[in-house]
Amino acid sequence: MSENGPPVVLVVEDEPDVAETYRRWLRSSYDVRVAPDGATAMTELDGDVDVVLLDRMMPEMAGEEVLREIRDREIDCRVAMVSAVDPDFDIVEMGFDAYVTKPPDRDELTGTIERLLDRAELNDDLQEYYSLVARQSALQAEKTEAELAESDEYAALVDRIERERERVDEELGDMSTDTEFVGAVREIMDDEGGE
Amino acid sequence: MSTPYDIDAVLPDGTIEALPPGTNVLITGPAMVGKREVAFKLLASGHETGEGVLCVSTSASASSMLDEFERYVPTLDRDRVAIVDCSGSDSQRAIREIATERVSSPGDLTGISIGTAKLLQRFSEQDVSDVRHGLVSISTLIQYLDLNTVFKFLHIYTSRIADTDGLGVFTLESVSHDPQTVNTITSEFDCVIELREGEDGREIRVRGLPGASRTWRAFD
């Protein structure tokens, strides 16, 4: 993940006109890299890349293969599939974090990227939320309700939990969407050692 | 769905009779107090009005789960029961009879989420929009994963159930975990149903919902 500067977006697209359109749309907000095929994409991919926009239909190396390679190399980035074909359930199983129907409009593309950047924060913010709730739970186990009601520290903790939960829920987005839901779970499992 | 999930007659009079869409319920209590039974009854009590049941089973096989359901709903419509089986059982019976997705281990939360998403999609193709989601039990997940991972998963999964207007029913064995752990898990739920063995038999208490009385009452 890029530490400083704008987020890095890698566009993998074999049609030069399409790739150029995306680049023009995105360059004011992101550091955009373009790869015309899967093999080039793999050389462009490093720890700085935050989001990959991956065309599903490419000659030589298909989008699925690039995705598999990204996951095998354990690169911490989120991958959106761009496809003219209406996505079926395979998308979720294959491990794409989102999909965009081709041709996308500008808002759709940037909206997807922003959602995926939010999701990159999800695990850390859920961890923070968990720590606060765990502290609250320890206090509840040690102290009486009357003691808690009088404690300013406890009241401040309750407020922080509320704010952190709001932040997490905003990052979660709409959980009725399958890709968003499975993507969020995948995000927390990446940190669970060996699972 | 805008009408509440009916749970009439599952809990004693004067507790709760219906739950709003998007509610997540946790059932806690010591071992052998009947948490699974209450969970199954809550899950099955809308079955006759066309609702679906989607249950994640962390240790029982899909076929024993199906047997348990049929005990509570003799007229079970098998098209509206779906199970994510994490037991590792290789019994083929239930898999032939009801929609089943198998996950290799209860620790594979990504697999569980994919399984539930597939089964929910199947319900939506059948025009079953009101779905009760079970997860039996959280205690097994805690044996396989760090508490913080289980907590994060529950936050995501309960949000999923809320955002799809479902009803969530989860169980937790309260005695084998320390009070802090139980409090942490409990905080993710809208409503907690506690069961215990009292001197004169089983008792129940409901917390969290407006109007729910916090006193223990007899529950046979």
C-alpha cells in the first residue's frame, strides 16, 4: 500500500483507447499505472499498488489468472474486475473484491476505487473498535453498574465506541451486496495468521 | 420486508412475540440448557408462512441439522432450508435433500461467507425474501480463531443480516468463556436471550429490546 502521496491504481487493459480514458479520468486523484497485458501487470505490481482495475477478457493472460497470481504473491491490494459480461457468482468465489460493468462511466469507476480504498482501512478500524469494546467489556465484568454510571472514563469510552462503530459501518458500506460482504470477510481473514 | 418476524409461542408470554427485520439475537446459557432448541424454534417459526432458513452449522453435520429441524417443524418444506456445513462430515444424505454448501473448517470464515451468499442468492431466485439466519455456535468459532477475528466477523455478518432485512439467531455457550469474552460478543447483538437452570427448572431472561422485561421467568 502506498504510504505517502496519492493512492496507486493499476489499470490492466489491452485496448489502448480504453486504458487512456481511464487514465485521464483518474490521474487528478490517483497515481495511475497502465499495463496492456497480464505479464506487464505482474511486473508493475508491487507493495505500493492499492487498487487494480482488471479487464476480464485479455489475450494471453486472463483476468482470473492475474488475480490468482496477485493472491499467490500475497500482495495487499484490492482487485476490481471490469467486464462487459454480466458477472455471475464466480466473481465472488474467485476472490475479486468488486466488479465494474464495462463500459463504466467516470463516477462508477471512481466510486468503486473509493470503496476499495475504504475497505483497505476496514481491518485496522475494526481492530480498534474491537479493542475499545474489549476494554468496555473488562470494565463491565469488574465493576458494578452504579460504579460505571459514575465513571467519566467509562462515559468517554462509550462515546469513542459509538464513533468508531460509525466509522467502521461507513467503511463496510452496503452489506446486502455479495461482493462487498465476502470482500469484507476476506479482509479480516488476511490478518488471521495461516488461515 | 417491513413486517416483523413472528416468534409467537417460542418464548413465554410477556417476553417478546415478534422481532423487527434486521434484528440479531444471541442466545446464551450453560451447556445442555437448550440453547439449540430455542435457536431452532426461533429459526423455524416462520417456516409455515413461506420464510427461508439459512443456517451455518459449525460442528453438526447438515443431515443431523436437518433431523433437528424436522423435529420442530414436521411439515418442513425442504426447498426453504439451506445449510452451510463446516463439520467436515462426508454424509451425502442432506446434501441430496437440501441446499448445502460445505466448508472445510469452522475457521474458514471466507468460505462460510461465500457459502451463505450462494444460498441466499438461491433463496432470492426462489422469491423467498424473508430469511432467518442461524449460526450455531459462536463457541466453536472461538475455539478455532482469535476472539478479535470472531468479533470482527460477527460485526460484518450481523451487518449483512441487518442490511438484507433478515433475522439473525446465534448461540454462545456462556460458561466456558470468561465474562469479558461473553460481554464482548454480546455487545454486537440487538437482543440477548439468556437461559439458566433455576431451582424450579429452566428460566429465561430477555435483554436489549424495548419493552422486554429484564426479570427471570420460568421457561419450560
